[in-house]
Amino acid sequence: MTLLRASDYKRMPWKNGGGETVEIAIFPPGSSVEDFDWRISMATVASDGPFSIFPGIDRTLAILEGNGMALEIAAADPLLLTMESAPLPFPADVPVNATLPDGAITDLNVMTRRSTFRHVVMRRSGLFAGKADGNTTLVLALDPLMVSTGDSKDRLGKLDGLLIDGGLQFTIETDQNESAFFLITLERL
């Protein structure tokens, strides 16, 4: 297991220069936005505009803060993504235009190289017990919580993460029943 503190996340400009990304985790370690197998990040989107294109990449987007973002994916009708919406998977190599109907948002962005990995992103709340699926599972806390695996216990603050190796049993205990978190499963093909 690897504990990831929000205060240690790496900040960098967007590929298209339109904003800043906060990188939570990337694989292989030290890879760039051009050659990663998977990448988990957050970004604040403060203005309307196009998304960066990532050839051969699948992505899932979820809203962490703010009043939502409308996405026009491959010229389809816009979809409104809010904090209450399920995470939205779509290809990162098609044109996507974002519109902010009610101010800036912060999003969670999970990307995998289509030829080597796949991912699943789920938003959960309350007590959870399960097994880390795939090669790696990332728990991203939206509220303070405790993650236990065997004899190990890690306390996560808001936006802290915990990478758990595939196959390990783990339990998440939240401070309040409505406390939320994301479970992100990364599986090598």
C-alpha cells in the first residue's frame, strides 16, 4: 500500500495550456503525460473550452467541487456532469468541449492507455468492505476516513489517496454515514 497525501501531489500545466492539473498518481512512476499507462489527477476548470486530446487513451471524469460542467463529446448533445452524477467514461482521443453553466469546478480525471490498462471509477459513501480488484485500487477520500488492510490502518484526510495492491482485502470506515470517497480500479490487459 502507498499513502498519497494531497499536500504532496504534483502540479503541472494542462497539455493544451488552458489550466493546471494536480497529479495524484501515475504509472509507471516518473512517466509523462505522453507515455503513461495510467494517470489519476484533479483539475480546476474555470472557463469554457476544449479538452486536451490524448491519442489511445480512455478517460473517466467526475465532479469533485462546483455546480457542474456540460460536456459535448464527439459533437453529441451536451451531457451535464454534476457532483451527484455517476463518473462519466469516454474516449480521450475525440473532440470534447466543456461549458460551465454555473462557475468553476474541480474534477477528478482517470486515464488509462487503451492498449495496456482499463479502469473503473465508482463513487461510494459509508462503510465499505471488499477486495482490491485489478492490479491496483486507489481510494480517494472526499471526507476524512480510515482504511484498514489486515494489521495496517491509514487515516485519510480530504483528497488524500491510498493505493492498494490487487487482491488485498480492505475496509473503509467513514466518520459520518454520508462521508464519500472514490474507488478507482486499474487493471492490466
